[in-house]
Amino acid sequence: MLNFDMHIPTRIIFGRDAQKEIGSLIKPYTKKALLHYGGNSIKNSGLYDQVVASLKENNIEFVELGGVVPNPRLALAEEGAALCKKEGVDLILAVGGGSVIDSAKAIALGACNDEIWKFYEEGGEIKSALPVATILTIPAAGSESSPHSVITNEEKQIKKGYGSNLLKPILSIVNPELFFTLPKNQISNGVADMMSHIFERYFTNTKNTDLTDGLCETTLKTIMKNALIVSKNPQNYDAWCQVGFGGTMAHNDILGLGREQDWACHDMEHELSAIYDIAHGAGLAILTPAWMQYVYKTNINMFVQFAVNVMGVESSYRDLDAIVMEGIARLREFYKKMGLPSTLTEVGIEESKFELMARKATGEAYGKEHSIGGLKKLYWQDVLEIYKLAK
């Protein structure tokens, strides 16, 4: 097990009607907030009115910025940062799913620093950022308690992530009742996303990680079991509790403590959604089994453990390779039951773009190639082969 520094400052307020208390919860942190959201869904559901009423009741001034779309855009984040500076905003309140929260974090960064994209493209440490609070409406990205944010530069067709502990929300409201009206495709994409967050931490070469291995396996099984329930009955509160809390646990990094992580699938998928603007979860559902198939021999015992402990493959089942392949097949079958695509062809991604995306994912297209992944170091030729396996 590796050394680690655990920093989990986000306060999670979980349960029914929690969003009605948002004004009193953020009052100690703000006098004027930016209310940030996507489209009209929060207005149609009545959530917008509840939030506004709570802000007014607590004498919190606010300005608004809607318009966040899946794979949130740099241009809107820049608009939001400029608005915060102009209006003297001192807190961002994100009401939405991962895209809204990621956009809010980019705004929080940009309100206190110049050139938002510079940090996403080049990295570097930020010294300050506005505080962010969230009301989660789509469990998926885990952004409600993570330090990470992903933004798409639409002009360059590049999707990049940035992380800083200063971007971890100060508090997040998770009320499973707010998930009841989600369409099935958003449920499925969200489940694939949160499962991938666990996979990126779980598949590791680090030894003696029994505790976090077990936490990863239990969280995966819990999400999968209850995801099938909510996909059939979207108003099952108890099942949503398990899925919603599972998504938060998947990405607050407790499951990754003390272990080398991977993140190759996310790097590869970002190229798909940057060019084709597909749902992040759908892309991950396509790529993850193909990645497993390509890399599993690097640490076959880890994949046998996954097949047996998570996917329920009998440990006496033929040879080790067969156990792994059966585990991958069962994962594909789960994604299929959730209505997720299984090939790149299904979502209209052409083989003619595979090499370009592979070269971009590893930086080779920009003249500075680097490997991606932790379990197995992947270069552009490796990524190309994985895209081909996922075709």
C-alpha cells in the first residue's frame, strides 16, 4: 500500500427535501452567489423555485447563468468567470449533474485566475478559487465531492481535466428524490460513469490493498444491483439511495487511497466526446471492456479477482484466461441490460478517426507523446488497438 494524504472536506447533506435548506447552509459563506444550471429541467420540476425561495428567505443575493450542456464548454465557463468578477460574486451554487458542477468549478477557478484553459491544458497550481456548493440532480460524475473538473474547448475539439483541492465543493446536497424523473439513458450513462471511476482506481499493480479492494468491489456490486432496479422503477427511493451514495463514494477518492490508479479509459474516452460529443458514460461503457481485454495479462490475478468477486464467475471455472474473459463478457452483458452501446460503430464513430484520437489521447499529435494508464503504460499504437477492439 502506498503513502497517501486524505483530504475530504466536502459536507454531504443526504436525504429527502434537503435542497430546501440550501439558503441557510450557504449563508455563512456568501452574500452574493452565482446560480449555475443547465436547461429548463430544474424549472419544470419546481427545483428552481425551491432554491430561489431558500436564497431569498436567507437574504442571499444572486445572479444566474444557465446553458450548461453535456461535455461542458470553455466559452460558458469564461462567461461565468467574467460575470462573477463584474457582479462581485463570492460563491458558485451549481444545481445539476456533473457537467454543471464541472462548469461551476471552472468558473470558480476563472474568477480568481486568468486564462481558465491554461490550467486545463498545462496544469499548474492555483492559489485561490471561489467556493462551490452543489445540489446534485444526476448521480454519475461524483463531482459533488471531488477536486476534479473536465471542460471541452469546442474550438480546438479538446477535452481536458484539471484538479485542485481548492475546487472541492464546500457542501453538496444529495436528495435521491431529485433523480426520480431522469430518463433511462441518463441513468445508464451515469451508472457507467460511476463504475468507471471505481475501475480506474481498482485495477492497480499496487499490492496489499485488501481494504480498498473490498470497498471497490462492494461499491461496484451495490451500484450494479440497484441500477437494474431504478432502470425499471425510477421512483424507487431506497434503490436510488444506494446508487446516489455509490456515485459519491466512487469519486471522492476514498476508494483510491494508497494505490496507483489508471485513468486510461477516461483519457481515451475524452477524445470520443471531444470530437463526437457523445455521452461520457456511453463512451466508457464501450471502451472499458475493450481496455480490459487488451491489458489484462499485465496483471491477470487482478482481473481474476474482479471476475470472481464482482462478476460472480466461479473460481474453478476453466483456466485463468477463461475466468477473465467470462468476467468481461458478464460486464458487457450488464451494460447491455442497462441499454448502453457496446461498439463505437453503434454511436457513429468512424474508424477513419481512430488514429487521430489515439495520437491526441497520448499527446503524440502535439509533438509531446506520453504514456497513459497506470496498470499498463499505453502509447498511441496501444490506444489505436483498443479503439479497434471497441469498433
